[in-house]
Amino acid sequence: MGRPSYDDATLAAYFHGPAEDLFDDPIVGTLLRRLALEDRDLLDAVADVDRSQIRDAMKQTPFERLQFAARSWNGLARLRRAD
């Protein structure tokens, strides 16, 4: 498989680790600082997550998210083997 057709700026916008200001967050900051010391590989793996789908889902209303989930389930249900 070849290199993605996206330029470096686009890839940087979609794939990146946790923002540095999250480490100062009162709720998750302590956990992130501990992970940075104990298991940096876990934090580095987060950079491989495409956040565009998360952002798209958060723009939807709860009903739109429910509709999407139902369509996805119905599509998968058709692939299920009948016994």
C-alpha cells in the first residue's frame, strides 16, 4: 500500500497526540501525566487515531447519531449468517 495522498499539514490536523494543555486539566491531567511516565507508548498510539470521525459525530444531533447507529447495525445485520 502506498503513501497516503494527504499532504503533511492535513495529516497533522487529523493525527496527533493529546494536546499539551490536557496535561493541566484537573480531571484527566493526573492520569495523563502518570501515563507519560509509565507507559508513553500508550499516549503515542493515540496519535494514530483519526479524530475527524469524532468531530463529525459531535456535530450531529443525538437523533442523527441514533439514525447513523441504526443504519450501521442494519447493514451489519444483513451480513450475519442465518442458522
